[in-house]
Amino acid sequence: MINFEEELKKFHPSLEIDQAEEAIYNQDLTDMADLLVNLIRESQEEEQ
């Protein structure tokens, strides 16, 4: 059975929209497009 008192102790409020947006944008994440661009640049530099 669910113990609501324990569950309430674990609860953390979600970030406000502005805070969440700031947290997301401040992360330096590399995606597949960035990886491909870097690989292409490196291969072009090796050819020269």
C-alpha cells in the first residue's frame, strides 16, 4: 500500500518554465549533427 507521508517527503517540485529553459540551454550537449560536422572537418583537414 502507498504511504503518502513517505511519498510526500520524496517530492521535489518541478522547475518553473524559465528555470527549466535556462537549465536546458546552459548545457553544452553534442548531438549527432555536431559529431558529423566534426568528422567531416577532420577528414577534410587530413586530405590537405
